Amino acid sequence: MKLERIVPDLTVAGLRRSIDEHAAVLGLEAVMDHGWIVTLADSRGCQLNLLMRDATARENLDASIFVNDVEAACGRTVESGREIVHPLTTEEWGVTRFFYRDGSGSVINVGMHSH
């Protein structure tokens, strides 16, 4: 399993206001907008996710980690004894993902593009 990217996820009270704030302060632009989550990025590809409420999971995430083999990552997570808080799921927007809770209570989204 290979790590491909790691993106922080911030839960915000209002997407539009948060997008505008991060654009003004950091020069980030929206590169993906699903209505409930927006990915902001700069010209080098540094990213930040802003979300109100996850579309299919019961809990919001704190970080997103994309890998080249999400099934292997899920297996390693189960073997490590970490709590799976959102099962391995292929989402309608083309990502296969699962969430686990780390030892400090953070919810980590592990996924890969499935299309």
C-alpha cells in the first residue's frame, strides 16, 4: 500500500464564508465542490477540505488520506484493532473509502478513487 496524499478536513459552520476566508488569507481556490464538502487548493496542489456534514457517514472526518489500495489499508486498520466508524464503501462520487478512529479520537478517512 502506498500513500498518495494527505489532506486536512475542517468542519465549518458555513461553507461560503470559510471558502472566502481561506481564499483571502491563503490564496486558495475551490477545485471541487460537492455542496457538503469543498476542496480548496493552491497552484502547487496543496489542499484543504472544508465540510459541513459528511454526506453518507455518521461522523465528520478530521483528515483524508488517499492510498493506492484502500482494501489493504482497511485490512491493516482492522488488524491494528482500530475502531472502524464508517465501513468500506464505494461512494456515488467515485471514491471508495472507510473511516477509523485513531488513539487520540480523531476520525481518519482513508480512500482511493474508484473511477
